[in-house]
Amino acid sequence: MAITAAQVKELRDKTGAGMMDAKKALTETSGEMEAAVDWLRTKGLAKAAKKSGRTAAEGLVAVRVEGGRGVAVEINSETDFVAKNAEFQGMVSDISGVALGASDVEDLKTRQVGGKSVEEVITEKIAKIGENMSLRRMAALEGESVVAYVHNAAADGMGKIGVLIAFSGSGEALARQVAMHVAAVNPAALSEGDLDPALAERERTVLAEQARESGKPEQVIEKMIEGRMKKFYAENTLLSQAFVVNPDVTVGKAAEEAGITITGFVRLEVGEGIEKVEEDFAAEVAKTAQG
């Protein structure tokens, strides 16, 4: 029988299950609503849905490189305990493996891992482990060559911060050092031309207001603004930053001396931008124990 959108919506409202899971449940049970609810419960999908409202700000970033393409994937969990769980790490590894062929995070959700979609794999893991999890972000980078670096590694190729560096030339060792620099310093853009114009304009406005408070002549103020903007670009764009390995040179200069050109970078940090409710250690243990 044909399953209507209204039926799918009703089942989703009852269980909190995803749209595709709800539709599949109704199809499997010939549209019988209560049977579909039980089907979801049997598969653990209704249980997983109940946890979907809980904040998942921990987890791991995994990086993979193949030839001239690299990917970084962030998969979140509620607690760091789960991020250290071998089963969770195995899932993250499997998903990052298929991410190399995905175009974006929505495409990645549909990719197959062991005969199931990534979305299904995560949903089943939520039900089994008892914490909310989410595939939050994926970023890809392409270039003549790509190297990866993981900071605070929890397992091979995954940790709290994942960095990809694209470059041309043969100085892979320097490229890896630049990846470590990006992990530590978190530049806003590769170069001045790549910086978000809105960010630069906002900074200029603030600097202009500060300069005018000095009461100096307008021509002096303009020079003050330009000087401060130059410093802003130097501090926030990768190629202009003082290289952490050798602060006497910029990253761009170090790359030039090593015979390579940095063409792009990606940096993902677990939980970046997620508003997280801080809990004490005992509360975190209790939540994990309760499931």
C-alpha cells in the first residue's frame, strides 16, 4: 500500500524517528501505526530518537588522505568517555573511510558502511551505546599533494583537532609542520585575499572608532588604521603568520624556502561553535552509567 506523508509525519511525532526510518517502518508494517511504532522500538530507532535532543559536543575528528584528496569528518558524542570507546572509534574510522568518495556531509550520510547507510549506522550505535551522536561536519581538500595532522590523537587518524594541508612541491616534512601550526594557531584564512570581507570590514570599523578616539588629525588616523589592519592580516592569515616552528619567518616564507607552495588548508575541532552545558565529573559518570 502507498504510505502517505501524513502517516510518516504522525509516526515521526510519536517516536521522534527520522523520516526515512519512519517511512520504512510503515512500509514494513503495511501502514499499521502501532505496529510501526513497535517496529522502530525493536530496531532501537525509537530509543535513539529520544536521545536526539541531548547536546553532543564531544567526539572525534577523523582525517583521511588518498592521493591529492583529503577529508576531515567530525562525529560528535555527548561525553568524552564515548569518544574513547573502541566501538565508537571503529565507527568513526569506517565512516571517514567512505568519506573520501563523498561530496559533502549530506552525501556522506547516504554512503554505505557494511551494507547500511552512514545515517543508519550512527542511529544503531546511539541505541546500543545510549548516547546521542551526530555526523556534524565534513570538509574536503584537494591539491597536488595533501597531508594530514591530528592533535590530541585518540587513535590512528582521529583526535580532537584534525588538519589538512594542500601544497605543491616536494617538501612534505614542512607541510606537516604547517599542519601543526594550523592546529595550534587556527588562522582565519590562507591569505588576505581569502579572508571573509565582512570580517575584515568589521575589524576596520572597530579600529577606525578606536583611532578617532585619539583625537589625532584624519590623515594620521588613516595611517593608524592601515597599520593596524596590516597587523590584523598578519595575525589572522596563515601565510602571513609568524611560523610557530621558527617565529623569525612567516609561514609563507618558510614554505618558499622549503620549495613548496601552500594552496589550502582545513581545520576541524571537536565541538567548535556548539554551546555546551558544563557538567562535573561525577555527573558525567552518572549519565554514562544510566544510558
